[in-house]
Amino acid sequence: MIRRALRLSTGIPWTAIASAAQLPRLTRSYAGDALAATKASFNEQEDQPSPKVEHDLSLRRRAQPKKRGQNQKNHNEPWHPIVHTPKPNPNATKKFAFIPKRPEGSGVRLELTGPNVDGNEICRTIPAIWLRDSCQCKQCVHPVTRQREVDTFSIPKTITIIKADVTDDEIRVLFSDGHESTFKPEALVARLLPDHEWSARQGDHDPILWGREIKEKPPMVDYDKVMASDEGVKEWTYLIKRYGFCYVDGCPVSPEATQELLERISFIRHTHYGGFWDFTADMASNDTAYTNLGLDAHTDTTYFTDPARLQMFHLLSHEGGEGGASLLVDGFKVAMDLHKRNNAYYEVLSRYKSYGHASGNNGNSIFPLEPQPAFTHHGRQLVQIRWNNYDRDGLQPPVESWPHWYMGAKKWNHLLKSPVNEYWEQLKPGRPLIFDNWRVLHGRSAFTGQRRLCGGYINGDDFLARYRSLNFPNNGLMHWQM
């Protein structure tokens, strides 16, 4: 009965659709709409999302639960993603006021008032228990380890503020348990307001987006400078964060020197490929990377719940052949292009999820804890590209969303392969390449002969910890000294 209904609704043979077991809940009307949308999406002349895609995304936005105090209109508006860290007004802290008030029959109430990022006036009462738990004095936080010493759960739930003295430089608070704390106003603002908090953690990040023109002047640091002092590592990590990749010129052509260089940032991440690797196209690991085939632009380790963040390649030698040029594509730049051209497709790849897998080696069957979208965001900020069609496994239900995913993925793939977005470069011995695997996609052309490369991965948290410690004031802790 289901087969007959689908055949009547679409005019397409059942074998071209799916089995009844795969689509037990599809109705006649939706099957027709989905197939019609799919057929239209693969028209080579099409450049705009079909009305069906726009309609379904609008329904999904409206279906999101409304949070208390939140305007429902926000759910119906298209996303307006950004790639830079939101920058609060540098004078924002000065515009906020901490006002101690004493309501009748209670202790002092400390209020934060001022304009939010939209310019609207806000007023927030700071919970006394949170303020007491956030004390940074030597009795509450270990002065060396910076770990909390206060017993959070011994703080009375009825704790109140007895007295609050507010100046431009500090806020002194006396609590009902007798403890006295001192806070910096800017630190409280950073923790109490989401945009300020995110900016304080991530730093002033304004990435430079690039296409093939980056070939004229790619980011590069000197090997001796990196190895000589942390000032060199500071510059190196800053360039990686700003551009998404960086070369290191003058590195000795050996695995040992390359490993020592990579470890100037942090520990090397071990995977099923090992730790630091040194390989040729010998299929030592059952992965396309271990062949001499060309590879389209992709990110690595999409099959991990936490994909590797940094990846280094150092070409040690290439004998008896040619080819093997390396390809880099700025995923953030292409994602912004997709958003400007086809926002509905951008939303599709931000909302609809798929699994990755690594199953080619005996004893390994790797896939993430849950499916993930191609674009991951923190609020509006795009923070990760996760794209590898070679390692892609199943799409997450509902089945009805799958045709839309293919439409968005087709347009994304088209932009990735646009010559204006492709930066091709032949790697050279003595000049390792490192790139941000959460932003920059990589690939290569096919090659002949024998190539030998070495390199490794570094975790995201380890990279950012090193970046913050070198590029933020006070070893990256200044924002949290309240």
C-alpha cells in the first residue's frame, strides 16, 4: 500500500525512492514534495534555495521553544553568522554601574545596570550566593594553582550581602557569613554578560579571510625564532589563529626536528594513526591519505567527538615523480560566501547533522558520540568546519530533511572547488606547514614517485591554552582576576 501510494504521488518507480521499511512514516504528500525539491535542487542552473527549503527552515525556527523573556520574532529571522569574536565596546565597562540597594526587610541587593550590545538598558540583580562563591581571595582560591578552595556547598543558601562599597576601581562586599570579598568591576561585567564573557575567554579575534590570492604572501615564521624563545611561539600561534595556517621556514629536514618544532606548541595527540607520524604512500594504514590519489578539500578526524585542531605536514622528500601539490581552502571564507549567496543552504548545513566514521583498519570502528552539522557555532560566531565526504556516514533523521541537506551540500561543494577559493602550493623540504583543522580544509593533487611526509595533530584545548598564555596579559588569567 505504501509503495503504491508513493508511486502514484511521485510518478517515479518505487525502486528509485527507497524501501517501505526505510520510509514507514512518509506520507504521499511529503514524498512528492521531497522528490520534487530534490529534482529541482540538482538543476545545474539553480542558484537559489527552493521555496520548500525556505519554508521548512522557517517552520523549524518557529518550532524552537520560546525562552522566557525572549522575543519570538528572533526565531523566525534568518541567521546572521559571523567569524570574528564579538567585540564589546571598549568603554562598555565604564557605562555599567553597580548599585547597592537595601530593600525593606532584607540585606543589600547589588544590581548591575547599563546598555547591552543592542544598546538597550538592562538591570540584573547579582545573586549573593554566586558572588560569595566567586570570591578570589587567598582563602577561597589557591594563590598558586588558581583552584577553588572554598567549600561551595557549605555556603548558606540564605546568604545575603550586609554591605557593598562601590568605587570605579573595586567593589568591596561584606556577606552575612562574615566573609569580605573584593572584586574588579570589569571582571564582574565579563562574567555577567555573555558577549563580554566570550570575548574575555577568546581574546580579540578578527580572522583574515583569504582565497587563492594568499599565495602572494602566505603567513610564515622563522624556525630559529620559534625554537629560540616563546616570543617566536607567540607570533606563530597568533598567525595560525589569524589566518588559519602558517609555514615555518628553515626547519631541518628530519622527523626529529619536525616533532620538536610541533611540540613547541603542545603535546602531540595520539590517534589510531599513532602519535607523530612518518609515512609514505604504502597503505600502511587503510586510508586514502596513504595512497597517491588526489584528495578533495576536507577536514580530518570528523569521526572523533572532538576532532584534532592543528595538523602539521612536512615534506621530507619526493623522488622519481611529480605532482602532489597541496590544496588549502579557507572554510570560514567559503562559509561566509555561502551565507551571502544562499542563506537557507547555510542554515541547512548548520542545523542538519551527519555522522563520520573510520572503519578501514581492523580493530577500529570509530564514530562520534552524536552526529554533527558541517558548521558549528557559538551563538552567532562560526567556530568550526566539519567536512569530509570521504568519511561521511549516515545522515541524522528525520528523513524529510535529507533532500535539503544534499541541496546545501552540493552548493557548498561547488564553492569549495571554485578556483578563486583554492590555494595550491607545492610543499618543500625545510618548510613545514601547520593549519587549523577546524577552519582550513586541505587536499592534494595526485602524484607519482615516492613521497615521504611527517607530522602530527594537536588538540584544540591545548593549542588555545598555549595561544592564550602567550598572547593574553598575565598569562591569560587577567580577565578572571576578580
